[in-house]
Amino acid sequence: MKKHNKIPHLGKAALAVTAALSFSSWAGTYNEAPQLNELVKSGKLPKVEERLPENPLVVEPNESIGQYGGTLNLVGKAMDNGHRIRTIAYDNLFNFDTTYSKVIPNLAVGFTSNSENTEFTIQLRKGVKWSDGTPFTADDIAFYINEIIGDPEHSGNRPLALPAHDSAKAEVIDAHTVKITLAKPNGMFIRTLATVDSESFTAFPKHYCSQFMPKFNDKAVENAKAKGFDSWRQYASTRCEAHYFLEHHANVDRPVLTAWKVTTPPGPNATYAVYERNPYYWQVDTKGNQLPYLDSVRWRYSEDQEEMVLRAANGETDFQHRDIGQTSYRSLLIENEEKGNYTYKFRPSTLSTELALPLNQTSKDPLKRALFANKDFRIALSHAIDRSEISETVYSGVVGPHQAAPTNISPFYDKDAVDQYTQYDVKKANQILDDLGLTKRDAEGYRLLKNGERLRIEALSETRRKGVFADALELIKNQWKDVGIFLDIRIIESNHLINLRLTNDFDMIPNLGEGGVGVIDEARYYFPFSPESTWGMGYYLWANEPTNEFAVEPPAYVKRQLELWKKVTETSSQEEQQKYMKEIMQIAKENFYVIGTVEAMPAGVVVSNKLHNVPENMPQSWNFPTPGPMRMSQLWKSQ
């Protein structure tokens, strides 16, 4: 029994997808960049109608129809592939919308799945071409799955969606339909294809990459030796590697499906790189203008972060958060807005709170386990936090109280969950703690456990957690002293911290409040989602490694969440996933697992005053592939 899944169309770009159906009948109505028109006139390039697919993806501009020409200038580090992937290479089979709430069509236009979610039949956009004019077909997807990552000896990157060589097999149904059969059920598979990690699914042109493999070319070994390589695999890795490797972005011969193609490659000693317009790009605006508007993207490289900030302040970057977004640089960048002809804009963070305090409710210490698992104890500690002082002292007074709960740009936003127990009330906190039987204190005023020992909560923090993170933690230490709780902050190395976490040997590991947006992808503080769910590490082990010596059987409400999560992963319907996830979030709200502090600081982005079609409220984060979902092809610059 197959389930037919329509990808919900949300957001401007996605709404325009449906409008694309009418363009195929508009003979002669497409427009193109003047430079491409000249190549057509000289016979060096086919007409634009022949280069575009049957149903181009139609992008409704965020602000206005653009003008052709110009260069997007950026600063960065030569070896920073993460910056390149998110800026010019986010053209997956499916993409996220700009609010990080839905998966929308892209190079694929739809899919069906079987009831077990082991088979996904994906329909591709018809007539898309690689940058050299070769058709993009189901053969390319099957080639990547079966021959590249399906090779047991493949030593390059494997996408998280298919972590092992035998995770999946692909079958070509026809030129524009591919069936992917998974070794294990995975209702989240389509969503995973929208993550930045899955960019590689659409980055391996069979007609180009197969020439380096003996299975497809009898001279592959001979050609590799002629180029000075010991094996064909070595040679192939320099020509067709996945996006985490520099070779992916530096090969001027490799065809692409992205809006711009490398012409001046990056490299360890490169001072800049240039990517120029792909004449076969498969997106148009609502007037039939082939995208991208911009002729090129140019990175100027530096390994000195301070130098990059100064270049940005001087107006040498058109759109930048990467490397210059730290709060310590804000004053300089804001002061130089007029001089640099840019605006320093703020974007929502995908964090729920700047500092999350997840007490380990499965602690090895039986007294602490009982106490930390008591919701009233956590409520008392939350009321004992002066969030106004944290905001004023550490964050310049610009952030308000915020529990570890989804933010207001998330479909799971719940204002009550955000605000609960955030009122600073020392009297109330003390009364709750007294009612819990913690009435005895030592000579310094700290409360005592039933065994007569001081109630000491050890907070383990990584050495890299410095600056505002550490400052906020120190304030909480002083505030909790007023209610008789001793917060003992220990700074330790990352590897040691990981060992303590995996052996469930800790009281609390303060951390950034992940999961403010993109809750389904990062739910560590809402149920025992991953090994990062440090508030219930033993619960996570019980659910995933039941024979583990540190596993702890969870209470009924946590078990219910685990049942609901199983339902989330068993369906490929986004509507059903959200329905089950909302129930998970309601249980998390009612049981208040993790204490939050203040709302996450908005991310600072330098935006040139010449740059247009930049959305105002798109989240800025690493998990969400910012800025890719805005559809970079629609950006244009005033000349």
C-alpha cells in the first residue's frame, strides 16, 4: 500500500512552485542575462527555452523583480566549505522553507512511500540540466546511492541519511523517477534530504564522475596513473568528492546544478575564489526571467578573523554573518554602517535560550536523583534565577526571560511554556525548598541533603565555554546561594566531559538551548531524544541501549513521549509528524524538564544597502542551512 505525499507549499518560493506549471506553454516568454543572450546569438549556447526544464521552479521575489548583473562579495576562510555549502550549494532534492517549519519541493517535485517507510519513490523536476547541458535524471541519483556511497570501499563522506554502504539501494523507474529502498524504516527520510548534509545527493553527475571508475571506463586506472596517482580512487577523489571536501568546490570541470559554478577555485593558498552564473540554472522569477540575477559570487579569503571584521566594516562584504557575527564585533559593525554602506540587521536565533540548565534526573546518586527528578525542585531553582540581572549584566539588557522552549517563529511555540516559572521570587523558591524537606543548613547557609551532606550541584562546563556563557553561569551561582543551593562550576576538557556524560556520571551540564526552532531535528530538551539529552541520560540509554549498565527506566509520561516519537519516525507525513510532536511538547511543558534563562541573542548580519530580496526574519543558525533557504538566486544589487 503506497502513501501519496504532497509536500506542503508554504512561503513565497514554495507558493510559486505551483505557478510554474503554466510557464511551459509560454513559448518565447523567458528572459535571460544579457551575457547569455550574446552567447545564444553567437551560437555558443542554446536558447533559454531549451536550457530550462519543462516546469522551472518559479521564485516569487521577496521584494521585487531584479536586475541582471553584479557580484555578491563575501569574506571568509579559504578552507571553509561550510560557508560555501550554505551560500551557493543548497539545492537539494527537497529544501526547507525560510521559516524552518516545512520541507518544500526543489529538484524533486514529490514522492510516494510504502506504509513501512522503507521505499520512497521520488519524482524529479523534468528537463533540468547540469551546467554543461547534460540532462539531470534518475540515473544520477541512483549512481550516487549505488556506486558512490554504496561502494563498501568508499572512503569519502557518507550522508547522515545513509550512514553505511548498505543503507539503501536505488532503482531507476524512468528518467524522472527513482525508487530508494532503505535497509531500515525511516519516516524522516524526506526531511533528512532537506538538510545541508544531503546536498551531495544532487552533486554527482554520472556522465562526469563515472569516467574515473573502472566499472564504467576501461581506461580509468591507466588515466589515474598518467596523472600521477597510485590508484583510480585517489584520482576520482580529486575530481568527484562530496561537499565536505575542498575538491568538491574547486573543480572547474565538474558540472553542477547550482546557480553559480566555480571558475577561479579556492585552495589552501588562494586569496580569493570566483563562482560564475550557471547558464542552465532551472529557476525563474514570476516574470519568466531566468535566475540567478547576479553574474557571480566572489570570496575574498583571510585566516585572520579581525581582518575579516574590518573588511566587513569597510563595506567589502554584501551579506555576512559567518566569521563576523559574534556579539563582541557588534559595536564596531554598527558604528560603521554609513561608512560601509550596509545595514547591520538582526535575525532570529534557532536557540531556545542562551543558557539551559538540565539537571540530571537519572543521577547515580540516589538522593540527587530523587531531588532532581522532582518537578517542584526544578521550579524552585527557576524562581531563584534573576533573569533581569543576567540580561542587564551579560547581554546589555536586550533579552527577556525565556525557558528552554520553542521560540515564537516555531510552529511549536507556546507562550505559557516560554514564561512559566520565570518570575524572580526568592521567598517562593525558599518556601518550595522548605516544603521538600530541605530545611537543615550548614554554617554557610547551604541546605543539607538527608545524609547530612551539603546540597552541592556540580555544573560541568567545557573549556571553550567562555565569555557571556561563563558570566551568566557565575551570576546564577551567586543567585542560588540566596536559596541555599551551592552551584559548583567545574571547567573541564571536552573529551573528559564526553566520558562523564556517556557514563551518566554528572549532576548537570549547562549548555546552549538548542531546539528553539527545528524542534523535530533537535529535541534534546523535550524528551530523551539523543545522548545530548543530559537531563535524562539514563532514560535515553533505557530506550536505545536497554542493557547498558547506566540505563534508568523512565516514568510513564516519558515512556509516552518515546511512543509518540516512534510514531513520528514511522510516518512520512509532515502533518502527522507535527501532530505527534505537539503532544510530545505538551508533555514536556507539563513536566518542565530543563530550566532556561533568557531568550537567545538575535544573530547579527551585515547586509549591503545595494542588495535586494533579502528576507527579514529568516532564522540564522548552523543546523538550519542559512542563508540557502532564501533562494540565493533571487538576490540582486542596485548598479
